Amino acid sequence: MRNLLQKLTLVCYAVITASCATTMNVSSHVQHGLDFSQYRTFEWGPPDALPTGDPRLDQDSFFKDHVQGAVEKELYVRGLSLSPVTSPGDLQIHYHASITKRLEIDRQEYLNGYCSSGDCQPQTVDYEAGTLILDIVDARSEKLIWRGWAQHSVEDMLHDRDRMAATIQRAVGQMLVRFPVKAMADGQR
């Protein structure tokens, strides 16, 4: 019975630890004191000379289309519109994406006194983390005025298009919640 309880405890711990690696971390930074109401339109800036950092993203048109679609949708909701091809936008949008190996070490079992064995070693989880960075630049001054970033495990996402699309939408939505432009009624623009 004790052996079964130890195995069950380890399985539960492994599931909890693995789920920590799948938590999405999102944050942003904004240039303080800037009047964001001056911005009405945006455009996609020229692609960076640097690749995104992983051929699985660099060569994936599905990924690119969903990132751009999610950003355009979220900015539209906030009162911004995509600039016509014939005129420059007030803002230029750039994104950067990469995948890196991560190692998460969890010592909670030891710290909380829940050791199921005598040596009580910290548990580790290896995973690949995808990072998406969204930069918004004032087109006139060419200064970065807002940056958002999200990081999430990509373990199953790279082979599941539905999961990838949902994760991109969630990441972009959570990043842009902190974008200072609010949606306005058409008459107020």
C-alpha cells in the first residue's frame, strides 16, 4: 500500500509539475506619458533581417497568418484600422518569435515537507518554450512605443493546428489587453 501511495504521489506531482511548464506568461511595456489617441492606423513593418529563431516557425505560413490575423483583430477592437496600401500607417507592427529549450526545477515537494522518498530530489521538467514578442513603433519617429510578450510551452502545438491557432489568439489577446488604445465608436474617431 505504501509503495502504491508513493507511486500515485509521484504521478500526481509529475502532472502538476508538467502543467507548470504550460502556463502562459504574458507581460508588456508601454512608453509612459504618450498620447495614444493620436494613433488611428497601423501597418505591418518590413520583415526583420533575422529569422524567428526556429525553422518550424520561419517556414510556417499558418503561424505567420494566424499571428497577423490575431494582431489585426485585436487592434481593430481597440479602434485602430489597417492602413490602405497607398498611405502609411501611424504605427508599424513587428513580431519576433522563437523557440528555446527550457528546464524547470520544482523544489516545492522538498520545501513543503511532502517528500515521498528519503533523498527528496527536486523534480525537473524539460520542455520547449515559444516566445512571441510584439513591437509597436511610432511610424513617424520610428521609436518603439509598446512591446508585449508571451511565453508558452509548444510541445503539442507544433503538430496541432487548432491548438496553435488558439494559443496564438490567446497570447495576442492577453498581450494587447494592456495596449492603451481603447475602441471608440465610429462617430468619435
